[in-house]
Amino acid sequence: MQAGRGTLSVAAGLVLVVLATVGYALPPSFDPPPLRADAAFTSLPPQPASERTPVAAKGPITTEEVTVPLQGTSSRAMIWAPMTPGPHPAVVFVHGSGSADRREFATQAEWLAKAGIIAMGYDKRSVGYSFSTRDFGLLADDILRMVHHLRNRPDVDRTRIGLWGVSEGTWATPIAAARSSDVGFLVMVSAPNVSPLRQVAWALNEQLLRLYAPVGVRDLLSRAMGVVGLPFLRHDPLPWLSEVRQPVLALYGTMDPSIPFVESTEALTEGLAQAGNDRYTIRFLGGADHAMRIHAGPFAPGYQETLANWIDRLPESGKPTVRMAGANPVQRYQASDVPAAPWYAGGTVLGLALCLAVVGYVAGPVAGIVVRLRGRDHRAHANAVVWPPIRRRLRRMAATGLGLLVSVLGFITLLVLFSINQAGAWPAVLSGWLVVRGLAVLMLLQEVTAVAAVVSGLREGWQPSRGQHVAIAGVVGGTGVLLAVAAYYGLFSFPW
């Protein structure tokens, strides 16, 4: 019943070569090239000192909570306003990704109100917004309803009602500005200005480089992202940027690992040029992160002053003497689109393959129980010497296959968590990658040895029962499907 170790080693090696070849040949290529940035980004002038002039508090403020009707729902909002006579400029804070409430930007809103600028924050909608469903046009409609509410206040300067958006919010604010002249200006903080998929792919690649992750980790993530067919991930912001004619202030932090700020800036200036809009100010703040803070702590020096001075001095500040200034940004690689998975690796096929594997793993035990209940398992007893070792192999194979699925999902989750805080993360990433690949190779070896054991048993005259046939076909077939899936995602590719 035992095949020679040499024969099994050769067979496993040949299968490994085939699976590695599948990992190289079938998936579409994703290898972002180095970015050759314009020379202007390597020698930016310093930010004008007048923009960072200290802002004195102009008096006490008041807060008010209101309810604003939205399409299909409503939102609670909070308004921070100076108590001094108006009219005052006003700004609506627009959230980034995920759920958020009206108090998320309370610190900035209170600071602006004391500086003489009315600020409004609102609860982000949950109806029509989820992990898989994002309608930026619908979010833009929510923003304009907030603007409309501010226009009805007697203490608001209607010509200077603007939007402050961060990250995902900056995919919605240009839509709102293009749709309505009631929007007087835009403040775009950490704005990607490329598609969500390109931004996420760039951020993950950048983070993996910082974590010293093997190149196979990037291949695994990019191929998994290529399966995701969510329409909002392909959103193109350029057509909307090319319709923005209001003054724009764009702020980027040079320590932000999630935004390709050089290409984002180029996309912004290209879109505004198409709109014939030369009223823009772009500032790079040294040491600032995605939220304009230093190491997730205090705001970057000059950020709040730049924001308040720019808004307060509109419309004059809309045409700065220096359009782009600050610390020099460094972007090493281009933000490239993740290629969509081919039909044989799409979400439907992948889901079907995983379902078949899981069904195969549970079919054997179920078939064995049914046969025993019917009392038709005579041949299994007659072949008691041959079947138990094979059954143990099948159980170990099923455990390894399910363990691989769990480990891959856990590994991807680990990478997402470490994308926020990367301190000391690289040993965990490398260890997780070795565990995933080790389980994949173990599954391959178990498949080869199990097939060899079954073939040897049949040659010795073993006659499997119907339940045994089902168990063998289910586990061996399910493992074969998982091997093919693992090969596509590069778990057998070289180098390790």
C-alpha cells in the first residue's frame, strides 16, 4: 500500500512545478513601476508665512443641533457658530470612509468657530451606504442639503459656504461643487483624486514595502482585489474635477502612507485646468499624516492656521502667489489599476470552487453515516485493514484545507490591521506568509500521498463501498480544487 518515497517526491515535485507555472501564467500582471515625478515636486518653495499667521479667538461660540432631511432618511447635525455679529463664512465637514457622526470633527469645528467661521458636522448616512455599496452621487446630495440648511441662516455669508472633505469624502465633494454654485469653495484634505481601487492598491503596495513583505504577499492581495467587482471602486473623479470652478485648497501630509500625493496632485491640477480653474492652493505639510496630525497626535504645525486664514481671506486667497508649496513629497511608485480577474478566476467561479471544496470535505462523513444507517457498509468491514489509514489521511486533508482557508483570511485581515499601525509588524507578516505557504505545500503533499494510497489499495484488491467512493472523491476532489485556487493566488510561486 506504500509507494516509494522517491516516486512520491518526484510526483509532488512535478505537481509543484505545474502549480507554480499556473501562478505565473494565468493571473494578470500587477507590478507598479517606479514614479518619475515632475522636477517641481523635488524643490517646492516654502509655504508663505502669511498663511500660517496665528489666528486669535474672536469671541464666544454657540452650538446647535438640528435634523436635516436626506433622500430616504435624515441626519442629525451640529453647528458651531461665533456669537459675534455676522455674516460669517461657513464650512461643512464631510467624512472619510466608514460610519461617522456629527461630533467627529468637533475639535476643528470649535476652533474654526472661535476664529469666526461657522462649522457644521453631520451624521453620515447608513441607508444606502455600506462596505459594498457606495454612491458618491448620493453622498454629494447629502452634502448639498447641508449647504442649503446653512444658506437659510441669517449669520452665514452665502457667497462663502464651502466644503471640507477628507479622503473618501473628496470623491463626493467635487460632485457637489460641480452640481451647485451654492458651494463657494472646497478644502480637500488627503484627497486621492484617483479611483478608489488605484488608491487602495497603491496604499497596500506602499505599506507592504514598508513591512518588508515578500513580493508574493502583494500578488496575493492584488489578485484578491481583482476579484472584487464593486462598481464604486472604479469611480473616476477626473470628470467631476474638470467641472469644479470654485477656489480649492488641497492639503497633504508627507507622512501619509495611504495617498499617492504626487499623482493625486497632478490629477487635481489636470482636472482644474480642464475646467479653466486657476484658483487653487496646494500645500504639503511636513510630518503630517492622513488626518493632518503628527503620529496620530496633535495637528501638524500650521495646519489649522492655514485652513482658517485661507477661508477667512476668500476670495483673495483663492489666487495665491505660489500655488504649490511646502515640504517636498516623495512617492516611490505609480498608482496602478488592479487588473480585473479573468472569468475563470472571477467572484462567481471562485465562490463556486470554494463551495465545491467545502461540500467535498463534508460529503464523506455524511455518506458514511447514511451507509451505516442503511446497513450497507459490508465491504467497508471486509476491507478494515485498507480503509482506516486512508480515512485518517482524508480527515487530515480536510483539516489542512479548511485551515488554509482560515489562515488566508486571517492573514489578509492581519495586513489590513497593520496598514494603520506598522510598528514592529514585519515579523508577524513574514510569519503569517510562511504559515500560509507551508499549509499550501502540506496540502499538496497530502493530496499526492492520498492518491498513491488509494491506487495502492485498489491494486491490492480493495473494493471501496459507495460511502468510501463519495468520501474519497469529495476530499481528494475538494483538495484538488483548493490546490488550483492556491496556485492562482501565487502560494506555490518562486521565490518564496
